[in-house]
Amino acid sequence: MSLLQNTDLRRLALCALGATGLASVASAQYSFSIDWHSPTVGLPDGFTAVPITEGDILRPATATGGPALGPLGVPGIYVSAGGAGLGLAAWPTCVGHPGGTPCAVELDAFSYGRDAMLIPQGPGGGVQLQFSVDEFAMAPLLPPAPPSIGSEFPSGDSSADVFMTAAPILGGPHPPFAAMVGNVGIVDGDGLPSGSGAVYPGTGLIEPNFPGFPNLGDNLDALDFTNPGFTSFPPLGVFFSLDAPFFDVASGVPNTGSAPIHGFSAADVMWSMAPGGPPVLFAPAPALGLDIAGGMDDLDALCLLENGSGVYEPSQQAWDWMGGGTDMLLFSVRRGSPVIGMPDSIFGIPIEEGDVLTTPLPTALGGVSPFPGIFVAAENLGLGTLRSGLPADDLNALDSDVPFIDCNGNGVADMLDILGGTSTDVDGNGVPDECEIIGSPGCFCFASLAPCANGFPTAGCRNSTGVGALMTLAGSGSVAADDLVLNASGMPSGVPAIFFFGTLPAGPLPFGDGLRCTGGNIQRTPVGLTSAVGTLSAGPGLAGAFLIPPFSTRYFQCWFRDPSGPCGSGFNTTNSHDVLFTP
């Protein structure tokens, strides 16, 4: 059964299972902003009761910091628009103003520069994107199976939500209708049942929000699932874009002009490198193919993997970022931008506000215009476009950090298997029951166990990157398939690291700056170097290489050098993960 054929099953399963298929998203680190139309602007935030502005980066005020089922409190401010945050000079004059009244700190897009690298094809490949839309988007091109933009729009429950491509988009770039994967809701606004009957984890925003002005509900305007912690400023700082001054024909009111007020174009990507700023120019609009069509464009969504140089190095063509020599920078533009309707540089077709764009393809490589290239055309997300003879839907935010997990290898995201009824999830942990044999994580670094007040409760103990390193698994525990893959992330870049595993659990025992929870007969993989973004993988082929027999359990961790670690030992570890191997 294809993803687009099982609409009724998905609807029934969602009513029965609630949010169980979204457990992994609910526990994710997640931050976002809202626009100035939103009534949450001006409310005391959920952490310190500081009034929220449309320039603040917010977090759900939940125990995990991730989305949860409602009712929920008002979100908290994670990075302020001013003060010890982005350093926007106009922030003091905006604190306390109510939603629906414009002020000069409108934040249109942001990224922490560590968005997940998009891989063109092969195992684990494909493009898995997360995004948001405003209250006018109807996404009419695919059946409105809940939760999706099409199912949530009629009841005003879409503009505060986050949606994800319902399957990986392989290869590309993709023109219209080349990879019709559609969308599925993964984060709700308030976490309460919507008009469609869908129930999934939320963030404490106000719903519903119907088209028009003034707004009775919130509009999520930027997002990122990669977050370095509750209280610390992101290690690489914050990359962001501000708002244009032009008139918005959909809402009938002007935009705020926060970008030119602060001396930038609304199509520039700025960078606040340290708390309090001030922001500097990172990627100028012309390098993105913007502001060259006779006016100021408005960059409205941002997905960025900065390669570590600290200098913008634009991609010349899709996928060249995989070598680390360029920055992966994807974006969209807001309706009213002069570049809309211009021919893109890859296909030569009119650019639309729902397109996921990439930097211009140079003429020497076949580029047909100086404007951005279409990386994923809006139609493939189910969004309407003028190209398709429909009202155009605006893409409000963009990210690539929620992984496409397909543990049973059927080509459908596990989350959708569960929602669609093709997999069961009796324990409600977001993993199909047929994959549970792979084991479970442990050895998380709670504050009471941390060697030097460097606790990090959702991974290993905090290291020099500001977060704990996390071990996750892919594949299965089948000895015959031998497809188990160990993945570690959140480590320093370019340092030696090894996976080690034992026949017995241990501890947790202090071990360098981290904890050891692996004992018995210990085996180790060869030493590797962590990637530019602090990751390392091992496998498949582990069962054969280490002669692991069926019906045995192994306890895995990753060890890594950390010369600048908080406790001074020079090394640290991830959390652990056990695996029960089967025939």
C-alpha cells in the first residue's frame, strides 16, 4: 500500500494511537519563533516572565524542552532578540508591545548552522525536510490525510504547526511534480485535538488561527530542531534573517521592515556569533541570487550547515556541500519578493514562494539565470503554486534535522507506518514493534551522576561543544542481515573516537568527563576521526567482524577525545545502547 493510498487507515490509526508515532519528535530539542501578528507576542514567557517579542527564539516550557501533549504553558525565551541574545538594537523598544502591533525585531528565519547534511541517495539518503506555512496555505495538491496541512487548514490549526516531507526526496534537484511526497504534521501548536481529530505534541502556541488580520492565533515563523541546550548560547551562534518593509497582499498590512531598520537587506543572512551581538553579515543577498530583480527580496526560511570555516562559501551546485568545501544553504522567499516569477537558474521555470531554493547554479555549470535554483519545487510538498494554476502557498520556515527513520526497510517513515496502521507500537515509544529487537538506550548523564556538574539528561555528559554526545542505532539486530549501524553525534570535530562494547552492563561509573555503562568482555572498533560536525559511524558488518552470536546481548558506547572538556580529563563518552542479537 502506498503512502498516498492509505488515507483512511492513517485517519483511523491516528484517532486510536494519539501521538504515539511522534514520540521521537516529542523528545527532540526544538526551538522556534513567531511573527508579530501572533497574540503570544507580549505575553510573559514561560521561563522568567519576560514579555515575548517576535524577534525572540522560543522553547516549549516542558520538562524535556521538546513538544508535548497539551494543555501547555506559554513557551519560554531561549535566545532573546536583544540583551544577551541576537543583539538587535531595537529590542528594548519592542519589549512589552502586544501581538498584532508591528515592531522592529521581526525574525523571519534562523539556523544554528548545524542542520543535518542532506545526502543525495543510497542508504540513509534522500532529503527529509521540516517546514511551516502561514494561515493562508491550503496545500491542495494531495489528499488531506490527517495530520497534514490540508487536514489542519480548514479548522485554522496549520499556521502554528510543523510539517515534514512524508517520505525522503531522493536525488534531485526536483522540478514540479517530480517527487510528490506530500507532508505530514509532526509538531502541533497547542498539543490539543484539532478540528480534524488529529492529536500530536505541541509547543504551547495559541490555536486556531484563521486567514486574515488581526490574528486570533499564532503563526510559527522559523524553527530548528538542533539545539545545544536549555541555557547556553548556541556554540556557533545564530544565523538569521529579518523582515522586509513591503506590503503583504494576503494579510492586507505592511511587513515590519526590521531588516533595513538594522542596516541589512531582508534577503541577507546575518550572524550573531556571541551573546549580545551585534550581528554581522554572513551571506549577502546577491550571493544567494536575491535583491537583483529590482527591489528587496525577503528570505523567509533558512536551512544551513556551515562547514566550519566561519566564512560563507556558497554551494556551486547541489550536493557539493558533502565534501565540506562549501556551505549547505537552502531557503525560501516570501510572497511579494521581486524574485518571485523570475526564472530559476537550474530549470528556468518561475520561482514561487513555496519553493525550497538553493544558491544559483553558475553559468559555467549550465545555469540559465542569475537567480536562485529550485532545489525542491513547492508542488512536491503538496503546496499550491501559480505555476500549477492554484493560489500560491508560502513556505514560512525550513529545517532538516528530524531524521527519516525506516527501521523495517519498507521505504516509509516509521512514524507514518504507525499512524497508517502498517506497524504497531504497543509501548508507544515511536518505534514499530517489529524493530524493537534492536534494544534500548541508557547511561544518560543525569545531574546526580555527572563527573563535574556537566550533566546532560538526554545524552552523554556535556562536552566541550556544550552538549552531550548521543549514540543512536540504525538497522537491526539480525546476525544474518548484519546491518546494524552505530551512530554518534554531538562530539568535537576532528578528534579520535572509537565504539566499544561489552557482554555485560556496568555502572554507571565515572569515566573521564563521562560515564561508562559497558562491562564484561570488551571489544573495540578501529579508531576513527569525528566529522566536521562531530559525528562518527560504524557498521554494517559488526556481527560478522566481531563474531557476535545470535541470542546474545551487547552494550555499546562511543569514546572520544575532548582536550577542552569541562572536567579536564581529556576524553568523554556517549550514552549507551544495548542490542539483543537474533538469527
